[in-house]
Amino acid sequence: MDYKANIASKISEATGVEWSDILTLMEVPPQKEMGDYAFPCYSLSKSLRKAPAIIAAELSKDTHLEANWISEVKANGPYVNFFIDRGHFSKTVLSSVLSQGQAYGASDEGKGKTIIVEFSSPNIAKPFHVGHAFTTVLGHSLSRIYETLGYHVVRMNHLGDYGTQFGKLITAFRLWGDEKALEESPIKELLRIYVKFHDQEKLNPELVQDARENFRRLESGNIEEVELWKKFRDLSLKEFADLYKRMNVSFDNYNGESFYSNRIPSVIDMLEEKNILVESQGAKVVMLDEYQLPPCIIVKSDGTTIYASRDIASAMYRFETYQFYKNIYVVGSPQALHFKQVFSVLDKAGEPYAKDCLHVGFGLVKFKNMKFSTREGNIVVLEDLLNESISKTYEIIKSNSELRNTQMSEAQISDIAAKVGIGAVIYTYVKSGRERDIIFSWEDMLDFEGDTAPYLIYTYARTRSILRKAQEMGYSTLQTNDADLSLLTSEEETAVIKLIADIPDSISRAASENEPFMISRIISQTARAFNRFYNNSNILSGTDAKLRSARLSLCEANCTAIRLCTYLLGIEVVEQM
Ligand code: ARG
């Protein structure tokens, strides 16, 4: 039941004002002493020719506003405050959570619509660094959020698998490549020879010539070069696949930049047909003055294409193939200008879907007091971050008998450490608004009491253990429909239930703002409120069987909420600790 909508219709009956107008005016008061909903009477004052405070006073006594689910209606200056009956509220919310389970918060708003979420998009032959992990986590989460809202989601990985650097790699590999090292640790080996190429090219300009020639041969489809490129690509993908598997991430489509490079002619045709391609210093460009943007180069003066042209080709392809409703690019904020140019070119060309393309940016990744044996430069690679997080989590669980069941086997501890350690990394990426820079610090991210994945997973496992214990004691827990949920009226119980009631709205907002943070925030508040309830109530030892049963239902609902939200963030929970 939607209390807000129902109150609005009662006010509408009482005043004769349109329901939808009332609904938009309604507020949630800043303090709970002011009730659950408030209606400001200012806007009625003109039509009713009365002061807002008088209208409020009269309305609060209007019999239209009575109902068994409203415990009190009070005038407060120009506002009418509504108090929802706590028992009724608890029953309404919890029975809907318990009956829907994981489907709680799901909707069909996206039915029949396709959303493309492009994310991750690492570069072949380059390390998968913590910035690529940021897009991977955000995109994975957004995909699940949109699916929950009924959209058909296509997960695309726009691999950086094209460009002159592949000419250099081919040259370098032929000179210094080590087959065995390549098989064992492809990216490490490719990086080694790439760095060597850069050191040597200053001394030996012929290398540059050779690399250019190799790239030309690659582009014109010469078998030997294409074979080598394929090998680099396949081996790199295999390494990325391991990371994706560890994070439960998957893609529907790995069309990288190379896939679009031979579609550039159709981009040029399209732009020429629309008469917007102009010559500038030998290059072909689209002027974007009317968008207050610098020109977008489509073809360079030497005839080669660039990153932007491949993105234009890719947007055209995506629309032809999927007729998307939205085409989302989860890419770091430093590329904002690039995407503005790409979307503006499409807009200038009159492509109707230009307005449905969206860049979802994010901030930088920083580290506090963390040391990694960095491989190249000071890039931190995701693999190291995950491994370190898992081993630190293992130490914490192992050395702290309060955090775990002491009967647990080594294998169980390792399994838990892996899920919690990876979850801790994922959570750090989504715990604040995505545009903000994020700071990794072991202290913060592995704090079992903090705003962290370990805290959520621990709360979940502990709640599961109460439910298991209850079952052992012979109390019914599953689908406790027979429980009198209206008994849950204490401050602590109501606080948890209110937060759980807000989850569906948080999911919608996470989608409309492309902010998984809406989910992490609501679930972290829910878990905290639940622990307050847990610490202050006798759940199993109470003597009142009815109340116990209702409280066990609240435990069930808490588990459903955590399972659902962590799933939406891409984090796995564990059944026990
Ligand atoms: N491969 C690029 C990089 O690592 C990101 C690609 C972003 N996606 C796009 N459609 N341009 O920076």
C-alpha cells in the first residue's frame, strides 16, 4: 500500500483539489515528531481565500481524513501532519517483502525497452588497473539495477583493441618476445616489450618506421600481422576473463574498437550526406561551434581514423542492432569532452538517438597508506588489490574468534575471506557518489563496524544464524505469514521497517541518476538500524511467542533486503561466519 498516494486522495476528497497536484505538494517532514507525511496548505490559500494555518486547522479535523491506518492528523502552523499507524505500517511493508522475496523492488517500468550499458572496456595488452575496475563495478551494478526494473540490458565491453600501438607491439614481439612468458603471463610480457620499445625507439628511429609499416599491414588485413594481433587479443582477454569471473561479471558483447574501424566508411558517408564534414588542415572534421565545443576530427590528415570516429561508428551500430532506449557509457569523467563531441556530432547529423546516449562518468582512484609492489610506473592493478584485500580479510577473520564460528574449516574461512575481501573492494567503489574521487584504505574498507561490505555481510550472516537457531529450537521462521506483524511498533523496529520500505524508491533513483550509491546508502542504513534493534531486543529469549514470531519475520526481511541490495551492487553474501 502506498500511504502517500492514499493520503493524497483523502486530501483531494476533502478539498476538491486534483489528486496529482496534492501528491506533488506532499512532503516528508524533517523530524519524526512531525509525523510521516506533511501537507503544506500555502497553495490552497488563494483558491479557498483563507490563511494557510486556518486551512490546516480545519483540514486536520475533516472526517475525510480518518482511516484505520492513520493514527493521528495534526495541524502544525500551515502544515497538516499525518502519523501512520505503526502496526499497520509494519504489517504492510513486511508482508510485501516476505511474499516477494528477491523480487521486492522489482518493476516492469522497462518492459520492452533495451538499455545498453557499456562498461569496463580495458585496453588489450595493457594492465587492468583500478580505474577499469571502477567502470566495471559501476556498470555491473547498473546492469543489475536496470534488469530489476524490467529493462532488457545489453552489457557491452568496448575493448581498446585497435591503434598504432599494435604496430609497435608486433615489431617489439618479433625482436624481443618470449613465447613462453607470453603464454604464462601475457599482459606482463606484452608490457615488458612495449616499454622496451619505447626505450629503444629514441636510439633507433628505424623501429618507428617498422612499427608504422606493421600497423599498415595489420590494417590492410595481412595474415601474419593479423594473427599476432589476434594472439595478443585472445591472451589478454583470457587474463581479463579471470578477473571478471572473480567479480561475477559477464558481457553480452566484446566488440572492441577494431570491430568499428571498418565501419568508418559508413560514418563518412552519413556525415557527407548531411553535409557536415569539412576539410581542415588536411583532416576531415565536424565543426561544433554551435555546441560550444572544439571540432571533432573524423579522419586525420594521413587518412587514418581516430578514437572518436570509432565511437561514432559504434553508436550507429548499436542503434541499428538494438534500437536502444538508452545507450550508457560508463567511462571516467576525464573523457567527458570526448563524449560531448561524439554525441554532438550525432545530434548535428540529425540522428534521433543522439539524445539517448549518455556518459556516466566517475572520479579518480586514490590510496591511503597502501603499498603495492607495482609492476609498471605507479599503476595499481586490480588483481593485486583483490589478492591483498582477500589475504588481509583472511587474517582478520582468522585472528578474531568473535567474528567467526570457531568450528570452521580452513576451506570455509578461505571461501568467506574471498567473498568478503572482494566485496570490500567493490563496496569502496559504490559507497559514495560516483563523481567523487575514492580513497582506498585497508583500515576503512575492512572495518567490520564501518560503512563497508564486511559490515553488511557480517550482519547478514549473523541474522541468518539467528534464524537457523530459531529453527533448531522449533520456531517457525520461513514465510512467517501467521505472525502478527502489527506487533512490531517499537522505535527500533519501526526504524528498520521504514528503511526497508524505502528500498524500492532507492532502486528507481539509482537507475534515474545512474548512481549505485543510492543502493549502498539505503542498505548500510538498514543494516545499522537492524543492529540497533538486534542489540536492544530479546529475539529468541523473549517469552511472548507472538512477538518472537513477528521479530523473526523482521530478521527474514532484513536478510532479504541485504541479499537484494548486495546483489544489485555485485557483492556476494555468506550464509555464516
Ligand atoms: N579503452 C578506453 C580506456 O581504457 C575506454 C573506452 C571507453 N569507451 C568508449 N566507447 N570510448 O581509456
